[in-house]
Amino acid sequence: MYERNLVTQLKSRMREKRRFMQIITGPRQSGKTTALIQALDSLDFPRHYASADAPAASSPEWLSNEWEQARLLQKQTGTDTIFAVDEIQKIKQWPSIVKQLWDEDTRKKTDLKVILTGSSSLLIQKGLSESLMGRFEILFCPHWNYAECREAFGYTLDEFLYFGGYPGAAALKDDEERWARYIGASIVEPAIARDILFMEEVRKPALLRSLFNLGAAYSAQELSFTKIMGQLQDAGNTVTIAHYLDLLEKENILCGLRKYSPSKLQIRQSSPRFMVFDTSLMTYAEGTTRERLLGDPVKKGRLVESAVGAYLLARSKEEGFEVFWWRERDDEVDFVIQKQQRISAIEVKSGRAKKSGGSIEFKKRYPQALFLLVGSPQCGLEDFLLGNRAFFSS
């Protein structure tokens, strides 16, 4: 079975002295549980695994009992022991319970190493910010990238562009209707209904769903908030739309990239450029067959740009940089990434007609920036998505 880098990271952390609990988070159906099981199976430590998916697992008492079993195992073996809980966000009041039990182990010097996984980034982030500061490290499990899908599933570049990086959907790529039903029922609807609507007070659920469908279909395009409201029924105001877009971003399915500016105020006030976190979400929202979408230069061009954007978003979470886009009047750059004082401008040669000159103007304003033209002989699309190009100058 294919092993992602996350497995290696987990094994390395578990071999370290007990210091922090490890929190694995990321999009739904991205392989968090699989990576956890692979890591546990390859380690020699005693372990106790529990899944909060079980019907009786929603109570704090359940979590306390499972933790106590892990402690007993550690006492019996007298050695470092791993306690792993899958889907921790499903347990009521989990942050306070975890804090109490972790701190007890710390005081008593119990060598119990803890791994928690959670599919809902909203639930995990709120829990961590409320109770567990200073006690955890986060390991992010992103959507699968092109290199992983090519090696694990034999994807061609066009297949990756259309079907994206959800491993559970790979077996369905020869049946597009069945694949689309899987994406809707197993990924989009649970992310919205079970995570966002369960966690947040959303007064207009239909608007949230409509915003996702609009934004995913318009991925790689800029829409002002005024235009967004014009496209949606019962859209409310710009504050509501911006809030819902923020919730979709935290759920790792759709975001609105901001325009790059040295001024933080101008960044906050800019219109968003929609960007999916995985191209499958765009093709699902488009509802167009693979043959028609890839045969349309304009739509395929936006799909290519979305693939580059999704790849940058995934890498940004792991490597700590920010992703923007840039436009001044008629001059435009597809992506601008910034890490501390280093910035890079990334233009995508996608096949659709675009105005030229943006990169030249950007370079005039920011001469220190590295420039990459993805799709050129020097930086091919496939080469870029395989991770063979440095993002920043050394």
C-alpha cells in the first residue's frame, strides 16, 4: 500500500521523547486514518487505538475510559506507549478532557504518547485555541498531489486535472457519474452539513451551499462581492458572504485569494479570486464531462490554473507561506507567494487567452521577486506539479 510522507513524519515524532501530542488534521477523505494505521503498524511500541466513529463514543466518559486503558497498557509494559484517537472532534467537550488527562500524565511522568485526528478543521481549530495551547503540534494531511496520484493510481496529468486528489474516488474514474456522486455525497455535503453547519451558526444554509457551487465553478476567476451577490439569491450582505467564504476556506474546500499588496488593509479590502483546494471540486461544480471540459481551452485553462493554485495552497500550509494574486489595472499575475521577506510571482501559461505584461510590471514594482512561468520550456506544468521547482530564490 502506498505510504505518504505523513507516515514518515508520524513515525519520527513517535520515536521522540514525549513532548507534545500530535494532531493530524486536513480535508475529509484525504487519508488521515490510513496514514495513522500505517504508522502504528510499522512501530514497535505498544499502542491503544480508539475511533470516535463508534455510536457510543460521543461522551467524555468514553474518552476517559479509553485513555485509562492506554495508561494501563503503559503500566503493564513499562515502556513508551501510543494512544491514538481517530475523529476526536466527534466527542463532546473533547478539548477540556484531553487537556485534563494530558496534564495528569505530564505530572505523573506517564510515558503515553498521544495522536489525535480530526476531519473537521473548524472543530479542531476551535478546540486547540480554547484549551490546548502549548501542548500540541499539528501535522497537516493535504489533498493528494499529482506525484502521489501518479505513483499510487497511475494518473495521467489530464486525469489528475479532472479527478483531483481524493484517493477514495480514484477507483471510480472510469465512471464519471458515479465519481461525481461520490464527491457530492462523501466530500462536499459532509464538509458543509456535518462540519460547518454543525459547528457554526449559519442562518442561511442554502446560501452557503450556493456560494460553494458558484465559487468552485468560477475557480481561478475574480468576482467582486457585488457580483457574487448578484449571482446568488437571498445573498444578504457582503459581511455574510465574506464570513461564509471564510468557513469554506477553513474546511479546506474553497477560498478567496486576496490581491497582493504591501498594505495589509488593501489586502483585506480586495475582491476575492475564487480557488478550490482540489480540482475535483471545480469539475464537480461545473457538471461538465471530462471530454468537454478538457476540450474547451478556456475551461481547461482555468482548471490548469486551479491545479497550480491548489498545489500552492497545500504547500503553503506545510511550509508556512501565504498565497495571493495580483492585479493593477490591466496588469495581472496569477499567483504571488510570500514567505517572510521573500516573494515570488507565478504566471501560468494555461492555454486560455490572457493579457500579457503583468509579470513585467510586477517585476518593476518588486524587483526582488523571483518569477516563474509555469507551462514554459523552463518550467513545465507537469514538472511544477511534481515538485521539481523551488518556489523561492535561495
